[in-house]
Amino acid sequence: MKHVLALAFSVAALLSCANAVTPSRDAPHPSDACILLQQGGDAMTSTAQLTEAQRATLRAIQTERLEPPSYRCGDVSYPTDPRQRGLTFTGIGFSTDRHFARLSLQQVAGPLAGGGHSCLYEAEDQSWELRGCEMDWIS
């Protein structure tokens, strides 16, 4: 019986991550993380300029490091190891009211060829909307 309950909880947790589409201020961290990671690739091409108030909001959000090698959402894996080339995600965090989220990511093409960004998202209606990104580093 214990094994059946453990399996049921594991399947429920996996499905909630894979099927999450609506941000909520009360949503479990993995659900919102999956939504933001799905959108994260578009953040690298964002040219939106953050206002000073948005920059302050972005700086105030503490991020949790996304542990290597990847963050799994259903059957999709998002690379989180900063030693990898290509697009990787390094951290995610939410404001205390869960109205804003910060996603840290980097794009690395090779030695001395890359850059890292922190992007600000805002919960609006039924989705997370990208407000803009700030470059953290470049090489």
C-alpha cells in the first residue's frame, strides 16, 4: 500500500509540473518554474528596456540556483549546468507576493564568447509576461 501511495504522489507531482499553464501566487515552485523555462529562450532576444522601478524589483528577487545538469518538466529537460555551451538556465526566483519572477540564463558559444542575463517576468491574467532583461556579464 505504501508503494502505491508513493507512486501516486510521484505521478501527481510530475503531471502538475508538465501540465502547468496558469501562474498563481500560490502555485508550487515547480509549476511556475516550468512555465518560465518554456518561455526562457525568447528572453535572449528581448530588447525591452526595464524602467528603474523594474530594475529595483529585479534586483530585489533572490534566485534559487537550478542544479545541474537539468531541470525536468514532464518529458522536457532544460539545461542548467553553466559549464555547458548553448542556452542554459542558472537560477530562478519569485517576489514575496509571487507577482514577479526573475530568471537567470546564459548563452555560451565557446571560450570568451558568451553572456548572462537576468530577466523580469510579471504575472498577468493567465500567463507570465516578459518585461525585459538586463545583462549580468559578457565575455
